[in-house]
Amino acid sequence: MRIVLLGAPGAGKGTQCKNLVSQYGLLHLSSGDILRKERSESTELGKKAQSYMDSGQLVPDQLIIEMMAKAIEKAPDEGFILDGFPRTVNQAVELDKTLAQKSQEIDAVINLEIDDSVITRRMTGRRSCPKCGAVYHVENLKPKIENKCDKDGTDLVQRPDDSPEVVLNRLETYHRQTEPLVDYYKESGTVFDINGDRDPDEVKKEIFENLESLVNN
Ligand code: AP5
């Protein structure tokens, strides 16, 4: 199965991807995580991406499309879930071309819907594990021991682009450049609109129900 997960910053894409990976054995390909790894390793790509990410703008399409095409090459037969990519119509068109070369296509798009007013609270409370990538929230999804990862005990960190000013820029960028993708996918395939402003387990349940209906049809 090949899935695209759409949604504003903080909609819960990363949180729900973890569930999908364990349920369906899909490869989780997060463009944001790949970029953060490139930055931590001070690669050329990481250096080029830095200023865009820190200000809440999109990294140029050309860099992202090449980076994600390489990542998709390594996906297993079970498929993948794309988190944060595509983010512009141009990226989606190039993704379709890459998949068409292998006679593949996107099977489903999950669109996590959430109001902007909820986002800022979520983002400023987010903490993540720099070692394994697990995501927590200081109120909604607390680790068992304060500020320690449940899986490996590493100290949790706050992302630099989760400051209120940068979050506002990311939201503006999302509405202007990424939201049009919902219509792009609605014209050509299956889009599941899911209310992301609920308990994470309720969101997970609805995503699974929708995907099961797809698998069984
Ligand atoms: P990226 O890392 O992709 O960030 P994002 O899309 O802004 O998404 P986030 O990771 O911030 O949020 P999320 O939806 O995964 O939410 P999460 O599950 O963590 O991109 C970062 C930057 O990289 C971009 O700004 C851009 O510069 C660049 N970039 C990346 N991809 C690019 C591309 N394709 N093209 C160009 N540039 C690109 O949840 C958030 C918080 O809420 C957590 O604390 C979580 O515990 C909590 N939470 C989750 N679900 C719920 C719930 N249901 N109820 C209550 N709390 C919840």
C-alpha cells in the first residue's frame, strides 16, 4: 500500500504514521525527519535546507523531489507512507511521474483536518526523542518519566521550528502552498478526510477503518 498523509503542521501526521507502520509494515518516509538528519550530519543538502526550515518556509522543490525519489527507491514491497511530502502540486506531479516509471501509484491519501487555533498549543507542547524520533506532548501525550523517552530513556528535546512565530509562518505556508494538494488528489484518487482534533486513538481508529475498507474492496 502506498499512502500520502496530508495535514497542517502539528495535525498529528508523525503520531499517526507510527501506528500505520506497526499495523501494515509500511516504510515511514518523513521528509522533515530526513531533512533534520541531513542537517545533523552537516551534509550539503542539510546546509542548504537550514534557513528555509528555521523560518518556516518550504525547502525548494528541486532539492526535495530528488531526496524523496532516492528514499522511495528503498521502500519494501509492502509499500510506504509519505509524511510531509508532497507539499506542493509540483512535488505531487513529480511523485506521480516517479511512481509511474515503476507502474505504481498512490493508493490512498489521508487528510488530517484541524483548526489553526489548536495547532499552536500542540506545537509549543511537543517534545521528541532525538534518538528514536518518538513524539510526545507535555499535556496530551506525556512520557512515563518527565522529559525522558519511554523507549530508550533519552532526554526529550523541543524542535527549534516549534516557536510560536515560526509556527505561524509554517501555517501560512501550509495554507498557501500545501492545501491545494487536497483538491489535486480529490480529482484523481481516494482521499479520506479525517477530523484530527480528537483523541489520538480515535483518529487512529478512523484511519484504520478507512484503510481496511480500501484493502477489502
Ligand atoms: P515537517 O517535519 O514535515 O513538519 P510539519 O509538516 O510542519 O509537521 P510536524 O512534524 O510539525 O507535525 P505533525 O503533523 O507530524 O504532528 P505530530 O504528530 O508531531 O517539516 C519541517 C520543515 O521541513 C518544513 O517547515 C519545511 O521547511 C521542510 N520540509 C519538510 N518537507 C518538505 C517538503 N516536502 N517540501 C519542502 N520543504 C519541506 O504532533 C504534533 C504534537 O501534537 C505532538 O506533541 C503530538 O504528541 C501532539 N498530538 C498529535 N496528535 C494529537 C491529538 N490527536 N490530540 C492531541 N495532541 C496530539
